[in-house]
Amino acid sequence: MTTHDKEGNSDSPRPISNGMDRIVSLAKRRGFIYPGSEIYGGLSGTWDWGPYGVELKNNVKNLWWRMFVQERDDMCGLDAAILMNPKAWEASGHTKTFADPLVVCDKCKKQFRTDQVDLSGKEDGSTPCPECGGELSPVLSFNLMFKTAVGAGGDALTAYLRPETAGGIFVNFKNVVDSLHPKLPFGIAQIGKAFRNEIAPRDFVFRAREFEQMEIEYFVRPTEWEQAFEAWRENVHAFNDAIGIPRSSVHELEVAPEDRAHYSERTIDFEFDFPFGRKELYGLAYRTDFDLKAHMESSGVNLEYLDDSTSDKFIPHVIEPSFGVDRTVLALLSSVYTEDELGGETRTYLKFNKVVAPIKAAVFPLLKNKPQLVEKAREVYMMLKKQVPQIMWDDNGNIGKRYRRQDEIGTPLCITIDFDTLENDTVTVRNRDSGEQVREPITNLISVI
């Protein structure tokens, strides 16, 4: 039995609770997330998803879609346009109320959200700028929606990049009902980009100006909202379980009435213990019938639901589970980033579960200058990739360096083709978490992966 670069047993892994800088560094170094427009000095609040980041993000989205759309018979999907008639945002209240409180320094002209500065003031009533000591302005209201122009010249229509995906769901409620005739309760799900002109984007991808959401509007009878709310509360935790975010790091916060959005009669924030503190990860809101009623009044289109069994017409109420893709990935990276000792050396690895790992397994030839090994390794690689697309080829550097690189990518298994493979069609399979290596027949690899 042949193994390679035997590393020894792993000491107990040490999850890092205060290593944001290390997570950001690894994310860039290993091709997960890059600063937006970096060669031009960047653009604050924008991030580009690299080769492994795209795979990781797609795995998260695909699992969410499978759990909440494809495996249920009370859900359907939608992909609404990013640009909408601006009257839709007027009806929803976004043009008037979708704003953050802002203060501006009269000296350095920097802007701050009010939760970033101490507004208690000096004895004379003035508030100093935390950057230069200048005086801060009174609190202003800053609308977070990005404006754009649709059309040319004087006929151009002022429109907005959507600040959330929910708006497209509500304006398509009648279309979905007319097309599918769903029975209550039912939901409409959407995954897509949203945009907010954040005053102070910060904490890596946690608060950005361009991000992605996974949102559901679940329509219920007015008397059944509490039952649906509780079911979706548990569904949020089940999703975290599935992707590998531990329940011990997620905390439910019952949002007080004065802090809830104007449309909500109950909201729970699911907060996560990020390296920079406990912050909101997901939201679950009972929006009553606010949205459909507002769009019905504004558009003049009847958005009532007809109950075939009773012939009653009414406006359904809505439960909204809202998931941020970027924050989910950040919480996942924070959960799986681990340091330990293996073979007497400190190493870093991402302890992804197999469902979300961007690469499921990597295939190596033991030596890249031996044509027989390379040919056999390519044969195994192509055989696996036809059935498991997220398979990686790696022949760069010695075997130890390849292991460390795959550890940082979060690859669960490394498969090495060596000289014994040429004799008996077995390979060395190395486990990421333990470093243990075993021999497996090539014919077993799909089931092992």
C-alpha cells in the first residue's frame, strides 16, 4: 500500500473567530473574491467573484433553489427585470422611505451613517467629525436607490436599479396566478442582483453597493400567517444546516415595533457571529397585505385572489424570508476557515461540506514529468469530470504543495495517480480534514466522492 507525503494525524482544528484579515487574504489569494476594478484603484463597495467564488456561490444558490422551489409543490420561480417602471417604487414607498440617516463633515466633506459616529455632541451642541475634528451637519435623509435614465435626451425616464428583488415578485403576482392558478398558500422565489448606494460600505462583502439576494414572497390567508411564519423560521435554520453554518453561531432577534420596516407587523432578524461582531444575516418578515394593496391602489389593477372553494375574493398576506447570497458566503467562509497542525506544520483549510465545496475532488499525477502517470491521471480526471463537473486537475508543484493549495480551496478529497495505479488500477485518496490517505480502486471513486 503506497501513500504519499504522509502528514500524520491532525490536531484539533481551531476555527478562527477574529481572523477577518486572514479570510479576506485567503479569498483573494485563492480566487474566491477580488476587489472590484482593482487595477484602477478599485471602486468602494464592489467585489468581483473569482473562479472558486463563483462555484461556491452557485452551489449555495442551487441548494437554496432546490430546497425551496424544486423540492416543494407550493413554490414557483421568477426572474424579474432589474429595471422597473418607477411608479412601482413610488407605490411601495421606496422613493420616499428607503433612506439612511446621514451626517456630513463641513471640513473634510466625508459622509457617515449616524450609527458610525457619536452624535451626543459637545457642551456647545456641536458634533466633531471622527476623521478630522470638523463639525458634522444635522442628520440628513439619504435615499439609497441608484438612479438611471431610460431612453435618450429630454424624453428619458428617471428609473432606479432595484434595491431589492421583492418588488418584481409583487408586480408579477397577477401574472403568476393567471398562469398557474396556484392554491393558497403558495410562494414565489427569486434569486437576483440588487443595488444600494450605501453611504459607507464596509466589512468585506457584508455591506456592498451591488449584491445578490435570494428572496421568497409566501402568500397566505390572513388568518394563517402565524403558522406559515413559524414554518419559515425553521426553514431558515434548516438551510443553514444544509450548507454548514452552525446553529450555535446564529441568533434570532425579535425586532421591536419601532425598529421594523413600515410594512411589517412582525420581523425576526437572524444574526450571525461574524469576525467583526454579531450582525444581520437573514430576515423573516410578516408584511401583511401592504404590498399587494399598495400596488393595486397605485396601478388600478385588481390584485385580489379568488378562492375557488369559497368564491371569496381577498388580498393575501405575505411572509417574506430574505437571504443575502454574499452574506451567506461570508458567514460560510467565517464558519469553515480553520487553522490546525498537520505533520508538524501549521496549515489553513476551509472545512466546507461536500454539498457547497467549490471543488469536490482534485486529481494529481504523482510526477508531472512521467508521461505514463500523466496519461493515466488525465484518463481518471476525464472519467470523473463527466459525472462530477467540479473536479480539478492539479500538477503544479510537489505533492505537499498541492495538498496545501487544495486545503485552502476547501477541496474535500485529493486523488493521486502513482506507479501502483499503473499496476492495479488503485489510487491514493487523501482526506482534507484528517490528512489520512487510503487506497481505493478507480471504479469506486464516484461513490467515494
